[in-house]
Amino acid sequence: MVPALEFIGVTKRFGGVAACNGVSFQAAQGSIHGIIGENGAGKSTLMSILCGARRADAGHIRLDGRAVNFASPRGAIARGIGMVHQHFMLIEAMSVLDNIMLGAEGGPLLAKGRAAARARLAALERDHGPAVDPDAIIADLPVGLRQRVEILKALIRGARILVLDEPTAVLTPNETAELFKLMRRLRDGGACILFITHKLGEALDVCGRVTVMRRGGIVGEFDTAQTSAARLAEAMIGRPVEAAANDRIRAPGAVILRARDVRVSDPSGAARVKGVSLDLREGEILGIAGVSGNGQSELLEALAGMRPIAAGTLAINGAAIDARARNPRAMRALGVMHVPEDRLKHGLVADFPASGSAMLGFHREARYGGALLDRAAIEADCAAKMARWDIRPPAPNLATRGFSGGNQQKLILAREIERDPLILLVGQPTRGVDIGAVEAAHARLLALRAAGKAILLISNELDEILALSDRILVMCGGRITGERSPGGTSARELGLLMAGAADTAA
């Protein structure tokens, strides 16, 4: 059978850096084909060439055995290629139907286009399972449904080759299971799905074949039925992966951060955090587990000074924090550093050069020239961070948006961790990060803890919570539903607490 898709010697350079270097592989019709690799391995560049956003310097692509060369994304869409980006391309104030129609209105008479789009959505629902209310506003939808809208956008345009870039990075386990059901239905209907992921267990679960990229080239192809996560990981980073050793023998010290009956509301006035109390001690990693949307994000942002606290008290080293003076700058001055959950929304400025993003929040410091910014010092500081954290490409002047999601995350981790924090607030530290970078990030967090720092960790990854935490709090519905020690609990028990089961029942 002729492959649905072939890459033949595809090469793309940015200056002296080969983002893709002679990439060649095939993906079959009616298959889910995994593409894995470290951050900066060339996966995103390769997909941008496939989708018409970039032009290859050499090599070519074949669809159904015929060479293609797309001058724009419009040409790729017309040939049945659709892509769901890691960061969704949706207009939150518009409805599902409006987002799906955007760019494919069907002519100036929108009423006719709307009717056709509704009919097509109904047909997709019959073929592929539950759809989304076409009149729902995107901002009101959970992440899993927003992702489904992105997939529907591609399908309604006739996509038969679908690229999913880190699609499970922001999904709950139930949402991930629903996505995999949809992917298998699409595969069984003849679609070719390219599944880009850092979660090797998921690649083994849902893919028939996996291509591994490293430093712009292909280093291996594996049938998932005949390989393992360890073998894939070693191919990705070129060496065996070793989990960071977590020595929990040392007892934590004095209370550094104390929160009592903290309550936080969203801009509409709805209560999001409902009377949370916690103590965070020096030399401790306190993990907070919970399904997204249960108040963890709002709690983290309130502690970082990004959200007002409607009620309750905060104290650092026994000194109460004046609510009127509490803001991100004031909290940083107290030694509270913050790795936000949404790196592009709260952690970086996409249009800034990487050197600008690497000093956000600290730009008034003398090391950067104070009021008169010293460009050379700023670039040198960023270059040093890039070397220490293996951020690729090592290009301080490259726009932040030009880095992969994992390398953007490493830029934030470097900026915040290297400030010698008293307290580190960490939200989803390894979201969209490759297994080698996960290993390095975990080692850094454990080293901070060993140095006596206090770390509050929020993660959707239960394995990460269990591996790093000294104590675990579980949140559901804006409240703490239980406290556990990593050695005295299980993922199942934490899952029950996350679902709202009473502490005694769990």
C-alpha cells in the first residue's frame, strides 16, 4: 500500500543550526504514528514544513506517493492536512461554531455557511462520537472540549492527515482516555494521525509505530508491540534515563509559609478557593494534587500575588503579609519565586527575544544595568542560563515564540530557580517537557529542597507528585479533601480524593 505520507531527506536550517537534517520516514494510511524526541529535536519544525508554515531547504514530502510543496498553510489544508497545536488557536470570546467556521465561512452569506457547518458537525458526531454544543462560548468550555473543537476544525475542512502536537499535556486522565477513543475511531476510518508526545507510555498505548528524532535527525523507528518505554527513552536522549534519587530521610524544618482559611474568587465573583489552610516548611516539597479546575491554579496565583485573596491570612517566617501590599513584585522581594502553570500567558512574552524573557520580573536589577538596560549583560546572562539548562537553540536573540514549548519551560525554570528562592511556587513544571528535561528538572527541585528551600508543587501528573513530594494535599471543589504521605498512599487513593470522596472513605 502506498504510504499516506512520506518525508524524504527533509532539511531545514536556521543560520548555522540544522533544525531538521535529512529527515526521512513514512506513515501509513489508517495508522497512529508516534513522533518523539527531546525538546528542540526538530519535531515542530518538521510539522511546520508539512503544514505549509515553513519551506524546506532541501528534500521533499509525498502524499499518497505524489510530491507536494506547500507555499502556505492554505495549500496544506486544501490537501487534507490538519494540525492541532499544543497551544490552542481559538478565539475564546466566540462560539464553537464561529471558531470552526473562521477562515472557511463558505462565502459572504454567513447564514448559508452556518447551516452547512451545523450539518457537517452533526455528521461528524454520528461518525466519531460526542461533539460539542456549537453555540457554546469557548471561554466556558473545559480544556478537553476546547481540544475537541480544534480537532473538529481540522475534520470539517476534510483533514485525513491529522497532526496532534502534545495533545495530552493539559488533559485530565479521563479527557486523555476520550481523546484516545476519538483517535482510534479516526484511525479505523482511514485517517493517518501523527502523534507528537513526550509521554512514552501513551505512545506505546495508542501508536502502532514510533519514529524517534534527536538533534534534527531520525535515530530510530520502533514497532510499539516490540519495544519498551526504557528503550524509547534511551533512543531519545542517547543514554539510559535515571530517575532523580529522592532522599526523604531528612526531616523538614520550621514553617516558612503559613496560610489560614484562604479564600479566592474569580473575576465574576465565583468562589474558587474555599478556606484552604496549609503549612509549608523549609527543606520540604509539598505537593498538591487535583483534577484541573478545582482551585489549585487560583491558589498558586494568589500565593504568588497575582490574584487578590478575598479572606484569610498569609505569613512568611511568622510575619503577616499585608494584603494591600501583596503583588508579584512584593512577593519576589520576600523571596517567593513562581513557575506559572501557563508559560505563554503568565511566564513569558512570546515576541520578546529569549534574553528578555529570561529576566522578566528582575529587569530592574543592577546586573542588567538598572534603569539603563545593558544589552550585552542581558544576552550574556541568558547565554549562560542556556548552557546550564541545555536550552536549544542557544540563541539569546531568537524570539521566545521560536523555541519549543519544552525549551520555553526550561527558560522559566532557569530564571526562577537560579534566584536562590526562599519559597518556590511551581505549577506543572514538566508540562510538555521531554524525559531528559524532566529528569533534570526533578533533580534541580530535589537539590533545592536539600538546600533547605520550601517548594509548593502543583501537578496534574500523579507520578510526579508521588516521586517528588514529602507530603501531599489533595484539592477538590476548592477545598483540601485529604493529606497523605507518598509512601502511605497510592494513585488510586489519590484519585478517589481528587474525585471528591470523603477522606475516611478514600
